[in-house]
Amino acid sequence: MRPFLYERADSPERAVRSAGDAGVQFIAGGTTLTDLMKIDVMRPERLVDINPLGGGRAGRIEETERGIRFGALVRMAQAEAHPAVRGRYPVIADSLKLAASQQLRTMASLGGNVLQRTRCEYFREVSWACNKRAPGSGCSAIGGVNRQHAVLGTSDACIASYPGDFAQALVALDAVVETAGPQGGRRIAFADLHRRPEGTPDVETVLMPGELITAIEVPAGPWTRRSRYVKVRDRDSYAFALASAAVALDLDGETVREVRIALGGIASVPWRAREAEEALRGKRLDEASALAAAEAALAGARTFEHNAFKVPLAKQTLVRALLETQAMEV
């Protein structure tokens, strides 16, 4: 690990002022950042520790009639176990429970979790070409071993997949991110936070230099109680998704009044499957209509040498998620 300077911020304003320069990174749980520093992928010159902010709203979960608000320094395990999350937003609890290990969930903050970097092997090994790590160097994954890589939202410059689980629940439920930055605070629709790779895969979000996520808000809706996250992976613990689906349903009998769907493990960003939602609204939900929605969701898939299996896997994952969500007792 390379030498770096370390400082602690005691207010959001000080954190933003401290992080305005190039080479500065915020650190909270540090579960991804320190890994990447050890393998020389990330080389910050200075770390600004924002954990002292956790004594205020940044460390709390607050529920109102309008929805639920997570301070950015709430830990994953804390949110997963919260009674309001488990009872009224089960898709969020599911997505957190199925992510990482218990030890990592105890340390990792929600704000940091949504910004975690890809697990692409070529990004994490500095001897390989990677446009996301070294812009203009090329993409070794396109002609390499790409079993884990994305089939939606890729470009000729990058096919890395977004690795998170929590983000799929957030994008499905129309969450909003609150930030503090050099130009003041702003609210960003979660669906707009992450950028597809296109020609600049190294630019992963719309956050500006020094801009800090302070909270995540999830609006309440008649669909949040009947919601579920299904994750398919190589082993049943501590593995990233090969395919996953976050589903929230509002039913009128067996007819879909409203549906929210996001897919994970198969896309370059948290992926809202709006074509699938459109295919289901007003329809009777059964295996046939669920499969039709899955076909719509994957219609634009672009596969590579080793990951074509993800297309049928993702379709079956979505079908299973829809039918299991339909069967929930609420």
C-alpha cells in the first residue's frame, strides 16, 4: 500500500472542503477502498474519514408517512435488521442480507455501498488493460474470460458489471440520494446516479469532485410491502450475483396494478427493467406473463464468449422473483 495522509472531518461542510482537491477520497467503512488500495488499483493521496458524522442524522434511519430515510453512515447490518425495513420494505432487507458477509455488513456504510467499484478481474489486476482503471488502455475483458460480465448497458470500451445488491432495491423503488458538495446540496434520483460506461467508463457516477452522499430516501408506496429480492450466485454465501431481481408489486386480485423491477449481476449499472414493467401492468400475473416480461427485459442483451448463459438465467430469476413476490402474505 502506498503512503497517504489521513484526517477526520467533524461536519459535512468540513468534509466537502477537505475533499475538493484531486487525489482525495472519503472513507467510512472502507471495506472496498482499502482492498483496492492494497492491490494498487486506487491510489489516494489523502483520506478524509467521515465516520465522526455518524453521531447525527447521517447515522440514523427515520421513517415518516412519506417513506424511509437512511443516513449515509448507517451500516448495512443496521438497516437490514431495522423493524420498519424488514416489515414495510422487505426488498431492501433482502438485498442487504444477501450481500457480502456478516462482518462486512457490520462495517460497510450504505453511502459507500452504492458507490462500490466493479469486481471485474481485469479492473482489479493492474497488469491488464482496463479503460475503467486506466482510460484509453483498452478492455481486456472483451476478449478475455468474461463469465461474470454484463450483458446490458455495455459499450465497446467496457463490459464490467455493477456488483451491488442494495442498489437494485433502490432503483426499483425510485429512491433519491441527498448530497452535500462544493456547490451546495442537491437531490439526485438514484436511477441517475450511476453512468453507463459509453466512451468514459472511468467516470462512474454524476457526483462532482468533493461531493458527499449524506442520505438515501425511499418513498413509500402500496408496492413496498409486497416486495422481494432474489439473487442467484455460484455459492450460497459471500458471492456476487450472476443474476438478481428486485421486484415490488401492487396487485388487484391477480392483476398487476403497479410493478417495479430492477435487475442485477447482468448490467453495467443498477438496471431498471421498465420494458418488463410495461409488459405486466394491467395483466394477470402468472408464469406465462412473467416470462413475457422477462423476455422484454432481456431483449437488448449483448453477450460475449463466456456469459451468454446469463440471459436465460436472468429471465428465470425474474420469473421466480415475480411469482414469489406475488405469493407473499402482506
